[in-house]
Amino acid sequence: MSVGGTGELSTKRTIRAIHESDLEQFLESVNLLEKARQGELKCADCGEKLVLKEIARIRVHESGISVYCYRETCDNSGGG
Ligand SMILES: [Zn+2]
């Protein structure tokens, strides 16, 4: 029995697929909601400006918060 191909072992510590209102609550809790509403947040990967509804994922670091857009190319956590 052989197993070939891709190993899909990813342990992303990412908040995703959360409801929009939950997103707002979270952003508010970290004082980013205002920035998000004003489009001042940028995707931490591609650098694209994001408004609230464009935020697909949020990563929480010890040093801060990173937000990501919906692009598939920004879905990779780079081995985090
Ligand atoms: Zn992006």
C-alpha cells in the first residue's frame, strides 16, 4: 500500500470563516475596527488595502495582528 502525493498537514492558527459581526467584534476588541472601516488596513501578504468586508483572515501574533485578503496567494501562511 502506497501513499503518494501531497501531505495536507497544515496547522494554521488563523481565524477564518467567521461571521462578519464576529469579525467586527474581534476587530473592535483589538482597536482595529475603525481602521478597517476606513480602509486603512492592508493585507499582510500582498499589501492590498482592505476594507472590512475584504478581510478574509486574521492572524494573531505576539507582536500584533495581521489581516489577509481573499486572494489564494495570500492564503499561505508561509510555514507558520
Ligand atoms: Zn493579500
